Amino acid sequence: MPTNPLRDPRDRRLPRVPEPCALVVFGITGDLSRKKLLPAVYDLANRGLLPTNFALLGFARRDWGDVEFSELARSAAREHARTPWREEVWERLANSVRFVQGSFDDDNAFDELASNLAELEGSHGIGGNAAFYLSIPPAMFPTVLKQMQRTGMAESSPDRWRRVVVEKPFGTDLASSRELNELVDSVFTADDVFRIDHYLGKETVQNLLALRFANTMFEPIWNGHHVDSVQITMAEDVGIGGRAGFYEKTGAARDVLQNHLLQLLALTAMEEPVEFSAEEIRTEKLKVLRAVSVPAEDDMVQFAIRGQYQQGWLAGQRANGYRQEDGVASDSSTETYAAVRLGVETRRWAGVPFYLRTGKRLPRRVTEIALVFKRAPHLPFAPTDTEELGHNQLVIRVQPDEGMTLKFGSKVPGSVMEVRDVAMDFLYGEQFTEASPEAYERLLLDVLLGDATLFPRNAEVEASWAVIDPLEAFWADTEPHPYRAGEWGPRAADAMLEADGRLWRRP
Amino acid sequence: MTTLWDTTGSAVVKELAAQRRTGGAVMSGVALTLVVVADEGRVAEAEQAASAAAEVHPCRLLVVVRRQVEAPVPRLDAEVLIGGRLGPGEAVVMRMYGRLGLHAESVVLPLLAADAPVVTWWHETPPELIARDALGVIANRRITDSAMAADPVAALRNRAHDYAPGDTDLAWTRSTPWRATLASTLDSVSGRRGDLVRVHGGQVEGDPESATAQLVAGWLSARCGCTIQVVPTARVPGSAGIDSVELRLDQDEVVRLQDDRKGGAVINQPFRPEAIVALPDRSLGELIGEELRRLDSDEPYSEALEAVTGATGLSARPNCRDHVWYDPMRPQQTSEPTNGNGNGNGSPPSASPAASAATPAPTVPDDSTDADEVAESGEHDSPADDSDEQPVVQSPDAPSAAAGGAPTRKARTR
């Protein structure tokens, strides 16, 4: 900010603080708002990262007054905040909290919202800047966006910015995501649209870029000459909870594979960006996503597996099968597990399979990226010495226990030569336990600052759908493979790697 | 936790390794070592703050307490803790008696985490010259606290004379909330105008004796290119020594921040209603935590220090120091640097004329071993050797006696 003499890029003690602005949340009474958004706003305020002039507007159908809303917001923030509770911080924040009640097709309610915003501009000095967070089902988007257009709330001008934050799912296939993008872009300009993929707000994901591009020792082996295969896993131990309605229509591939896993793949496989800026990083990610290939039609049976959990035992408790969950059809063919072999058709990655898998009701909650290296071309040891030696691995643990593991062979102490795998661990939280900001906190701050580095652009979303669509088309009339709750996916997924002479890593 | 009485440095290293083996899941690596130098009376306070900081930035914690330098027999007592009251990491609290205190680095060096940065923090009256404390010389970053000196502003001047990049002061750390608020207030002015903001002048109202208030004024002066001073106020200023800050901007606008005594500050700026921001008091642990976040040199601090003290070229100084042997039991030893030899003019570059006016510049022997009989002959084995040092202990009150005692030693320094 060259216009402020007190800003100095060398002065890194001073936090990046957004300009005065308002945050408008649609669907403020929802789960996400209560568990993530409101606590994130409080945490930001507590860390001194919100501008001095800041206002929070909530919009929802529920019939509430400012006082009731403020009470809800307070208890939600207090319950889920990550930083210590300071009443005075909340009180200051609560002064600038407003609630507007109304349904999304109610013109009056939106007029009231617009006038509230205009009023805050004066009384709270927010200078007309506002970010709109659409924490609502995508089906409501058109209505809300049209209302915003009608009331002129969405127009950015040189003196003020207006931004919109959209949550996944960004459509259900390429066609619908195009439609959605066109709709959002018709109301907001493309630069003002922020698509939240909260995985990208996680420190480890950002650390992946530091790991690859700030060090010398990883990049030379980060290619098909040395890498045998890549496994990207996102496992959840929970079921679908109360989201049956949503999940029945979506399934694991659309819910997770399309966004989180493909974004992780893009960050793992992308070339070095020209500079560490939003535009350049997105450009490189887009290149990778466009280079992703799906299995050939004949191979789909073997290399695109989906599964559905059956009744089983997980963590010492009986777990219902998917079809027995409330709200799920008894003959549902929605998948709760998806595993697929993808290729990245670039010089760097040609011939290296990328195995992606995600599932619910797997033994533990874990997300990781594992690079499995080729075996040494020649081993000077007797074959019996290295029987226990596997492939070298570099594992980036995204969650939990954010960090990195390096797996390599080492001699077993003793009088004979015997080489066995050992693991070397780097635990991010051990070196820096500084309470790293929660993903939503970081992303929310970036929206207010206008920094789009960690947000996928609509071309990326469309490229991702282009990967998923052929898979969905193949799966359309098939039944998912069953797997027991509490095991690592269906047998067919193991067979998929066995066919290539490989094994899934147990995360 | 193990306490080792009358022990040696090697025994401490062994004990640490032994505890690490039996401790089960311990940290596989640490990013830095924090050396805390504290007075006996402030050890508890320092331990609390350091362990709070270690929660945020895992580090190996080495607490050095120097006691009774005049004690005839040196002794080391050490407490080795892993995952105990000093936080999750490894910690060693060392009490050093006698002349061992002058050679604390001999115990500390083997305990430093391998190839990781070292931060030394003095939780006591800051040393006059950091070069005189080997624990400061081995550190990549040195944290003093001018507020602990009897005259904080003089201490700040002293810091400027002694400055080397990588030095920092908690008086500066305490200014961060004020500085952040000031910067974001000007952000909103420039955001409203959509154009450059110029600061033509202003003042910091508060306690002119406060190092933090002076540094905020110095920082504003350095950033804005005009002189901004600390003026006394009738109100009792808050913990940072600042009651309010007023900046006169171009276009005849004024912004003003006022401490509201409730953990916040009131911002007055043109065309905007009054706003309140949080300006919480931070604990010592949080301050140390902020310091450990960055380990590179802090140019804005050196510029603020220049503006306060009139010193120049601070950031261009070399960022490492040579150890200067100094014996607090013979503070007069350097009053006649040329005494006894023709080659004793080697006053250290860091001891500027002003510093030597206040306290005589010490001579620089080639190394401390050469100058110190204790290190050469091992006092522990021959305590009788100390008999001639005893009278010197009194010397601060009787300079003539010291002057009488010192010259015989002087000849040996070069």
C-alpha cells in the first residue's frame, strides 16, 4: 500500500488488515455459519486482523431481532472460536452486527438489506465495501443474485468493491457449472468472485508450494523419471450425517473428487509459477487440470471404482450401512467411495499414474499426498538383504498431524546386512505450533483483502468437471461396489492397484 | 524432571539425552533455541513467559541464572525437564555460581539445538554492551528490554550505540498494537481518498520516559519524514506509556487515537464516526512469542531507534559481534587501557565515544581465555587462586582500591 506512509513491506510485525468493509452472510443461521464463519470472524477480530470499521450483516429466513441474532452469534463464536474468549472484543464486534429477516424472494427484505448497508456506510464508515457470502444451497443462487442485481448491491465501482463468496459444490457437472459461472459472472465481475475450497486454506497445502519451490532437493526428483506413482487420499470416518438429501444427489466424486482431490493433484503436479501471485499460480494449476486424462473407456471398469458402505463396525461402534441412513433410498446407487487412476499428460508426468481416492466410513480421518518413488535401478546387495525394502516415499500429510514423512531404507542393526524401511517425520506443529489460522479464517481474510491466490478460478472448476463428467457418465448405470464400514474401501479398489503391480498405502 | 547439583556441562548434556530416550514420544526436531538470561528474582516470571512462548514456537529452552559472581568456588546446578512445567519441549534451567557465570557459554554451547537459530533474551537490566556477554555473541537474535532499566530512554540510547542487526527490544514489541492501529487508520484515510496520504506532523502524548512511547514517536518520524515527539500528559498513560497519538495530515485533516483505558483505543478521523479498536495488554509470553516469529533483522526498529537517538547507519553495521572480555568484578580494569603496554588501544568498535564516556571502554584481549586466569588454570581446582580477587569485589564502592589491584592483571591481558 504505497499510499500510506506507515506501511512498510519490511515491517512484518504489522498484520495485513483489510480496508473498512462489511461482510454480508446469506444463510447466517446455517451450520456452516455457526461452526465456521462466525467463529472465524471473531478470531480475526481477536487477532486484530479486522479493519477498524467493520460491520457484519446476517440475512436469513428466521424471524429474529438484532438482539436474538447477536446472542446466537455470540454463543456460536464462543463455542467454536479457536482463540481465547475476550468479552470486550466481542462487544466491539457486536456493536456492528445487524440481522435482516426475510426470504430470498422477498423484495422488501432485500430493499431493507440494501438500506441497512447504505446506512452502515455512513454510521460505521465502511466506505461502501462489502463481501457477500452465499452460505446457501446452490438452488437459491439465482434468486439471491437477481435480488442483488436488482438492488444494485453487486456493483463494484472505483471507490468501492463488492465481492461474492461461493461455496462448493460449484454445479453438478460441466454444463451446470458453466451455467452457474455465467450467472455469477453476470452479476459480479469475474475478479470479484471467490470460490471457497477450504482445503486450499490449510497451511500444509500452502506449505506444499514452499516445499517444492523454495527448496532445491525435492524438485529434481519431482517427475516421472523418479516418481513411480502418486496416491492422493482423503478419507473420512464419519458417514453422511444429516446431509442425506444433498448427498443422494451428489455422491463422493462430485462432493470431494471434483474439488479437493483435483486441487491437491494440481498443486502436486503443477510447474513452477512465474511468480507467487494469484494469477500465475492459477495459470499453472489450470494447465495441469487441462492435462489430466481419465482411463480409456475399456479400462474404466478396472480403473474407475466407486463404492458404497454397508453396515459394519467403526471405532468400536456399530455403523449403519448407507442405504439404512435416514433419508436414503433403500436401493440408492449413490457412491460414498470413489477411486480412480488419472494421468497427467505432460513431459514431467507422462506415464505416472495418479491414484485418487476418497470415501466415507473409512477407518480414520486422514488426507495425504504420497509420492511413491521408483526402486533404485541397481541394488548392490544380495536379494535377501533388501527383501524388506519397499519404495521410497514422500508423504505430505494435509490433515491431521499436518506435516511430512519421508520413508527410506536403513540398515537393521546387527551383524548381517539387512535393509528395511524407516520413516522420518516432520510434524508441522512441532516446529511451528503458532496457532495457525483456521482455513476459513485465512480464506475470509483473503476475500476481504482481495487476494485470490487460494481460490480456484472458474476455468479451473470447469476443467475439473471435464475430468469428472466422463467418470460420472460411465458410472451412471452401474451399481457401486459394496464395502464394510470401517474398512479401506471395496475390494475392487485394491484390485485396481494390483493390476498395476502396486498397493494402496495405508495412511 | 531431574535436578543435578554441583554438576558439569557434560553431565547436563548426558542427562538431556537420557531423558529424551526415556521420554517416549518427544519432539524430533526443534526450530530454535531460546536462551533466557534472568536474575534469580525474576526467574519464575521469565520461565512462565518463555514456556508460554515455547507453546507457540517450540524451542529448546535454556534458562541461565547467574548468581554470586563473587563466590569463591564456581558451581553449576541444573534442572533438566522434558515436557514439564516449562512447556512441551526440552528445557534446562541452570544456576551458575561464581566465575562460571562469566563463562556461561561453556555450558550453553553444547546444549544448543544443532544448526538452528539461537535467540538470547535478557530478562534483567539489559547488558551495557551485548558483546560483553558471550551468550549474546552466540545468538542470531538478541532481545533486551529497555523498560527494565532505571532510565529506559538512556537504555534506548545505549541500545543504539551498541546496535547490531538482529538486536531487538521488548519496548519495541510493545508498540506493535499501537503501530498496527495507526497504520490501519491511515489505510482507511487513504482508502477514502483513493490517494496518497501525507503526514505533516503530530505528537505522541504520554510518558517521555517510556521507551515504547519514544519508539512509536521515532517510528512515526522515520516513516513520515517529520519530527514527532513525545509530549508529557496529565493523564496517566497506559502500559505502553502512550495516552494518545495525533497525526496532522495533508488537506488539513487530523486523526487521533486515544487510549480508552478499557483495553481499547478510540479513533477519531475526519468524515467517519468515532470507532473503537481493541488494544489489549499483552503478556510477557505473548511479546516473546511475537519476537520468535521472525528471526531476521528488523529494519523498522533500527530506523525508529535512529530517529529517537540521532544515531545513523544502524542497519549497515555488521550483524555479528566479537566477544569482549569483561569482568564485572573489576569494572575499572579498562579505565587505563594503555596501562602496562603500548598496544592496548584496541577499544571495541561497538563502544562509541558516548558509551565510553558513561562507562570506560574495555580492552579487547585476543580471546577471553588468554585474559582470564580462571579459564586457564581452572579455578575449581585451585580455589586458593581467588584470594587476590576478594578485595576487588568491593571495588564498585572503592574505585581506588580496584585501581590498585588491577594493574598487575592488566599486564597479562596483552
